[in-house]
Amino acid sequence: MFSLFWQHGGKSSRGQSYYERENMVHTLDDLISIGDPVATQHYSTAETIKFNSLILNEVDEKSIIKMFGKPKHIIQNEGLQNHKVLFYRHSAGEFIFLMQFHFLKNKFFLISNMISAQRSLSTSDKETFINRITNKYFPEMRLDFKSGFDIKISDKFKNFIKVVDGVNFRVNYINISSFKQLLQSDPKYIKGTTEGDFESKIENYF
């Protein structure tokens, strides 16, 4: 059985444009939509959400590099000041995992894990990936896949996992406390955004 978080990958010939295209966050609006997603199914757990044994509140750049090694690619986003993205691209069997770890001011706020294959992912594939996460961290949780995969799982810290089943299949992990602190602490780190504009944009999201 393959591991969802297989830790070794070959060299990638993909360049800057590939990673720029796959980057989940380019603008303030991207940031806000990721931090407050709509979901048709919302589950809560008393357990603490983790990514590959790491509690989201404890993720930092050093722990990611220790776990996965040197990133395949790094983006320093010009649209958002102090925004850094580490990319890892690994394969396991027929599946490819493109993971991106997002930091603002060196504080972690988002992991996005895009899962793909040479063929289209089946419903069974998607169920298997989600069940691996719930069985590992939330063994008592039973999800209703008959209603699709638009799923959000929140923990006691209000951190959450959001499954995105769109053009690409992604599992996003959001450290909401860090996310909110970063947005509210210093609005002027957003290039081209005045404090007043910033406050009006985030007013309804927290």
C-alpha cells in the first residue's frame, strides 16, 4: 500500500511557470477565499488536525525541510509581501502529489496537497485518500461521500482541512489562528493595499 506522504521524489524538469501556475495564493482575494471556504459538508472533531504527524500550530519551515528535504521549488510572491511558498513534488505508484507550504512573515498558514495521476482520479481514489486522513487522525468520524467531496473538517483550534474537488483534487490544511493574526496584525504588508481597503475587504471574514 502506498503512503499518502511518501518522502522521496526524483528530479523535476518543471520550471518557474509551472509552479507559478499551481500556486494557490497570488492576491489578497485568494488568501481570503482560502481562509473562509464554502463547504456543503462540515464536520467537527475534538481531535487535533495534523499533517503527517505535525500539528498545524507547530508547523514551520525547519520542520518541513526536516521531513521532506530540500524543496523542488521556492516562490517569493511579488503580489504579497513576505509570502513564501515551498513546493514538493513526489510520486507513489501511479499517483503524483504536489504539495505547497505557504508562509507569511515566516509563519505557516496553508498546506495544499494536489493529487493527480496519468488518468482521471476515480471516486474510489478520492474516497481512499480522504479515508486515509480520517482513519489516521479522526477514527470515529464517518463521512457521507454520497453527497460528494466538498468537505470541511474543523478541530478545537478552528484549524481545518478542506477537500477541493474541482478541476484538480486537493486537500488543503489551514492554520486559521496564524492566518487571522497575520491578516489583522499589519495590513500594509499587502502591496498596493491601503489599510482602509484592507479592513473593508476582510470585515466579513472573521
